[in-house]
Amino acid sequence: MKLTDEEVNEIALESRLLLNEQELKGAVRYINNFLDALECFKELDLRDVEPFSFAEALECPLREDIVIPFSDTEAILHESEHVDGSYFKVPRIMEE
């Protein structure tokens, strides 16, 4: 499966990226090379391979989440320039 310049440009616009002609050509070449590399996986015989979630099927490699209270919130608030009272100011990233 190969993507056209128009398809990659549409994907870029959806991602809020503006690509010039040279960047678009490079992105098309990069994506199509990646898709070509994935084609080799279709040649693998996986009939006898059991699916798994992690590389270590018997043991979950993730650690337990442990909640640790942090008592010195003032230290964090004074370190940041993006503070409004006792809250962090988060910049707007989307238009209304």
C-alpha cells in the first residue's frame, strides 16, 4: 500500500502541520518506505505462535502504582512561572 502526496498532505493538515513541497516529498518517501518494510511481516508463519501482551508472558513487567503524598506543594508552585495562586496555568492549545 502506497500513499499519495495528496493523502499525506491531508494527514499532515489533520495533524496541523504545514509541509512545503520538499518536506511533503520527504514525508511521502519516508512513510512509503516504512509501509514497504512492514510488508515483510506478511511472510511470517505465525500459526503456532500464541499471542501475548508482554514479552514476559508469565510476569507483568509493569510496576505497581504507589501513591506517595507530596507535602511541599509550595516548593513546586514557586519553581514554576506558570502559576496562578495555587493552580498551574495551562496554555490554550485548541481554538474554541
